[in-house]
Amino acid sequence: MEKEVTVTNSLGLHARPAAMIAKCSAGFASEILINKSGEIANAKSILGIMTLSAGKGTKLVISAEGDDAVQALEAVSALFESNFDEE
């Protein structure tokens, strides 16, 4: 399963949003990946997420595979939709 999201918070995926994604993702058994134009990061890794250098306006594809993939995609994409509670 996949879902496209756009980074809309002004500072992009810096440490705090990366930590929020990793913490949220860790609560699911599914493998969750974030793809930025072919660069792929494990959504359970703060460092991996930060290495994507995703600034405001960047389009990402979140993919999940496993028994709770639907719930995982919904939860992670909800973080992007809420601007990581920054604005």
C-alpha cells in the first residue's frame, strides 16, 4: 500500500518531525518506508528520515507492507496533514 504526501511545515523534516514519524511507525508491525525520488528511508529510523533532506513542498511516497499496513499509512500520513503540530 502507498500514499503520497507533501511536506507542508515550514522547516521540513527536521529532527522533531522525524522523531514523531519514527515513534508513530514503531507502534506498527508493518514495514513502513518513505520514498523521496528514489531515495528510500525506513520510517522507524529518525536518522534515515532526516537523510532524505525533505524541505517544505517535497512530495514523498509512504509505503507500508504487513498486517496493519492500512492503519500505519493512515497514522503516518495524519502527521503530515497536521503539519506535525508546528503551525
